[in-house]
Amino acid sequence: MQLTPPGSGCSIAIGTVIVDTPPGTARLQMVVADADGARADFAGRGLDVGDVEDLEWGRFTGFADPDGDTWAIQPLPVRA
């Protein structure tokens, strides 16, 4: 299965034929426009998502999917 967010040039491919890693071992990253907004949206949909952390190299939040794979969520950093 392939999931492509609206307007995105990037897709997420999932499934037993496409991905050969065992469930719970994938470490994925998703770039969003706004970490706080994404966290609020995910939490509002019932997802157990962590607090937004302000780190030296960016802002992050994250969650684990039903298989135990972890997702790091971050806004695209502003570049000079």
C-alpha cells in the first residue's frame, strides 16, 4: 500500500511485499509545517503523541504506530 499526503511529492509505502523489516523496528520521520499544530491534530484524533520538544537542532514530537514503529515529527527548519 502506498500513502501520499495531499500535495506531497513523497509517499509512505507499507505492506509485507514492499517492506521487509519486522513490525516495530522501523524508525520513520515526517516533516510538517507546524509541530504544535500537528501534535494537536494527532492528539485530537486519539493518538498518544508526545509533547513538542525544543532541541538545539529543531522541534520534534513523535508517536508509535500500532505495530510499534516510531515516528519522529518535525517542522522543516528555516534555512538562511
